[in-house]
Amino acid sequence: MRDVTVLNKEGLHARPVMYFVDLASKYDSRVSVTNISRGTEKVDGKSAMDMMLLEATQGSVLRIEACGQDAHEATDALAALVGTGFKTEAPHQPEQETERGWDDG
């Protein structure tokens, strides 16, 4: 079991939920999450619909629990993801500009 704080400004919206669910789904363990700041029920950490029900905003504390052979690895990885503010992608590279403006390709 790990308690982690949602750091990103937008909270737990669709994109971070999908990052979480995708990562949780890589583990065999059952994963559940509770927003202990709001006192929500446990939800399935492998279900995007369930995770959206947490309504976790910036500063919310989530309790991540897992049960199974790889439970420790799952909770550590998921806590790390939340702890980085769901930073999983390379920084966005701006489109190349031409002298006329944006390059249409």
C-alpha cells in the first residue's frame, strides 16, 4: 500500500488516468485506488471509468493498493508515476516554421 499526492495542476483527468491504467494493466496483481482526501470507495486501478470516479484534483492523496505476486512492484511503479505528475512522454517538439509561417509539409 502506498499513499501518494497528485502533483499535476490538472489533477487526474483523462490522459493521466490512461497512463495509470496502462501501467497498472502491465501487472498481474489486482490494483485498487482510493482518494483518501475525498473519502471515496476503492476503485479498480485497471479501469479508466472507475479511476475517473476518484475526482482527484491537485493535492489529493491517493491510496494505491495491490494484491498478487507482483504487488510490491506494481505499487512502487504506480506511486512513481503519480509522483512525477504523470510525466511519461518526451517534451512536445514545436512544428517547424518556414519564412511564410507554419510548414504544411
